[in-house]
Amino acid sequence: MQIPPERVAALIDHTLLRPDATAKDILRLCAEAVRCGFKAVCVNPGRVALAAGALAGSGVAVCSVAGFPLGAGTTETKAAEAAGAVRDGAAEIDLVINIGLLKDGRNDLVFRDVRAVVDAVTALNPGGLVKAIIETCHLTDEEKKTACRLCEQAGARFIKTSTGMGPAGATVEDIELIRETVSPGTGIKASGGIRTLDQALRMVRAGATRIGTSSGVQIMRELNQT
């Protein structure tokens, strides 16, 4: 599959979620996103306002996280965190689902958790979207399917494979399983361990519609050299 550079760039969420990221690092991330034409930057909630200011008028969206990286906080905390990020300028929220509740079989509570964040985001920004992180490395295939269905039913617009903080990240097999499980209109964000152009393109071929990576600049450099 040959994809023009601008189309590859438009798939990338340029990500910096390190706890030691400085303001200078965030501004550099934003400048790189504008220069490369990335879809979004993804930053921690405390850096959303800075990123939103830097990206105003650029066309690059600001994405932030809720319940990151464990997903084990209360629903109320996640919803408040997401709402705060949207007020500061985030258009997208990557929410970590409660994996323990999923494994308990408490599908009702998993649904409620995701729905509360979707409601918090769309109440402030009707066009805002939630990507549900299911952390595939901790789930069986059946649990992955259940998580996908619950998140989609709760209003998540994307299923995201991983936080990037777990023992493993995105795999082609998981992208294919998610694509087979969710409806065609639901996006898939492959994230975790994607550092090369070849890895990114394999995820796209498998069905990913967004790529979360901290290596976006390197991927574009590699693409422009081909």
C-alpha cells in the first residue's frame, strides 16, 4: 500500500505523555505537529492549555487522557478529568477503561464508566470525541471483543489498543480482531511500540485509522526518504 506523506501524517497523534515533559518539550511537540501536518498532539491534562494555545488556528487538534495509565480510578474522577481537559482546549480524550471491572464481568459498570466520560466531553463540546483504551495486552480475545462492544455502545468513537505503558503495545492481530468486532464507522487507534514506517503501515493495512506514537517525526523522515 502506497500512501502519500500527507495522508500518513493525517493519521498520527503526535504523543508526549512522559511525566518529566517540560513546557519546552510540549511546545516543540506542537511545532513538530504543525510542520508535519499531524492530526493531533496527545498530552497530559496539565499541559492541554499550553498545547491549545500553541496550536490555535493551526488545524492540529489537542488530545488528552483520562484515567491514564491504569484506568482504575473512579468514574467521577475520570469524567471530571476529561471535562477539565475539554475546557482547556482538548477536542479528543483517550480514556483508559477499567480493566479490573471488565474481568469481574461487571459490563454494566464498564459501560457506565465510558458513558460518563462521553457525556462529560460532549456536554462541553458536541463535536468532541472519546477514544477508549482497552489495553489489549491484559485481555483475552473474548475480553477484547466484549470491551470493544461495550465501548462502542457507550459512545466511544474509537477503540485504542494500548496506553504504551503496559508490557506490550499494538499488534496487527489485535487491530484485525477489533476491526472485525466494531462497526465500520468506529475508528481504531493503534498505539504502543509503533516506531517505524513499516510498523505504522502494517497497522493501517490491518484496519487502524489513527496511529498514536512518539516517533511521528522519525516516521515522516523515513517516509520522505523512500
